[in-house]
Amino acid sequence: MTAFLCTENLCRHFGGITATDCVCIEFDKNGLRSIIGPNGAGKTTFINIITGRIPASSGKVFFQGAEITNRPTHELVKMGICRTFQITSIFHNLTVFENVRIAKQVRAGGSLRFFAHRQSLKKVIGETWTILERLGLRDLADQPAKNLAYGDQRVLEVAIALAGDPEVLFLDEPTAGMSPAETKHISELIKGLSQEISVILVEHDMDLVMSISDRITVLHYGSIIAEGRPAEIKANQLVREAYLGKGA
Ligand SMILES: Nc1ncnc2c1ncn2[C@@H]1O[C@H](COP(=O)(O)OP(=O)(O)OP(=O)(O)O)[C@@H](O)[C@H]1O
Ligand SMILES: [Mg+2]
């Protein structure tokens, strides 16, 4: 059977550094896959290649049977492959509503002429409210994004990504810098989303990863060193050594 999303011998070099080293991975249609690994393991690079931010040096990416290697990001978003960034990337002076509405407009086809069609505008506005409601941001809709608490800004990033109607959503360290309460809130949102779409989570918070992931892939020096259910990864000696050094 064709994998929903997969890579074949994916590689990326930066000068003498191999950031992604012959990675073969398969993702399921729904569910929550976490990608973990020590700093510099190649997690962000891997996401950057799949989502079209940087080209692969070699290897291939397939989505629903079609090869999508090195396609531009806007094409991938149209196909349903969306992401958030490790560093917050919202429009700070726009309101929460405008941030999501603009992302929706871009998804819907994006030109200013688009707004000549009242029905289309109505639809975009309705869908924007649905996303804000879903992520608990409705009451903050009129706030400039810069006024939001840090945790809410990161939730807004997820809202912007959801405006792309993703089938696959990559989240790069969504809880970085969050308080425990904010982390709990966003982890529940992420788990909920993974019931409907494929969520691929890069995350350093091991308690979180172990509690919400369906499967975990571990990268080390750009290669996969382990893959399995949380309990299997917890018990894996290679994984312990990668994080804590030999003899762990
Ligand atoms: N643009 C670049 N130019 C040169 N080297 C890079 C570049 N991007 C990443 N690297 C190198 O590639 C390797 C993998 O980096 P990457 O950012 O993918 O790791 P990561 O697993 O996301 O790390 P972290 O957990 O710290 O976010 C590192 O050695 C990094 O220094
Ligand atoms: Mg990273």
C-alpha cells in the first residue's frame, strides 16, 4: 500500500555537515508522530526539506503517491502540507482575526480581486471564526497579536497553519518557552488535531512527547536511530545514549 507521506533516502548537506543522512520514513494519514533528538540532530532541517523551505541534496519525498521533492512551499500548502516555525512568525501589528483571515485568503486564492466576491469573503470570515473558536482564540480576535501572551501567540501560529486546511501539519517546537499551563493547553489542542489530520511534532519536552505521541522517530546526527511507540522509545538503549552519552 502507498504510504500517505514518506521519504526515500533523503539527504541534506551544509558544506561538510550532513544534517539529514539518508532518512527513510513513513507517516500515517492521521495520528501524532513526534520527531525527537538532541540539539543539532537534524529535526528542523528534515521538516524544512519536506515543506519546501530548503531543497534536498538527494533523495525523494512522496505525498499520497506523488513525488513532491523540492516543490515550492505554496504548492505544498495547496496540497495540504503546512507547518509552524521554531521561531514565532506572526504579524504582530495585525489582530488575531486578521492574521488568520489573511492566511485563509491566501489559501483561497489570494488576490485583492478575490474580495470582489462577497460570497467568498463571507466564507473566509466564517472559516476564520471556526478556527479561532476551535483553538480558544475567539475572545482575543480583536487584539493585536503583539498584545497576546507568548503561549497564545504560539497557539495563533497553529491557527494560521490550520487556515491552510492541512492534511499534514508539522509543528516545530510549539511549546518552547511556554509555561506549564500553556504547554498543557497546546498539547491538548495538538492531540485533538491529530484525530483528524496527520500531526508531526518536533519537541524537546519528553514528558509531553511520551504522553501524547502515537509513534516516535528519533534522529541523531541526521539519521534515524529508533522508531516506535513511546514505551519502546523510553526503553531503547541507543536513544538513552544519544541523549545522555554512552554508559547511560
Ligand atoms: N543553514 C544552515 N547552514 C549550515 N548548517 C546548518 C544550517 N541549518 C542547519 N545546519 C546544521 O545542520 C545540523 C542540523 O540542524 P537542525 O537545525 O536541523 O537541528 P535540530 O535537530 O532542529 O536542532 P534543535 O533541536 O537545536 O532545533 C546542525 O549541525 C546545524 O548546525
Ligand atoms: Mg530545530
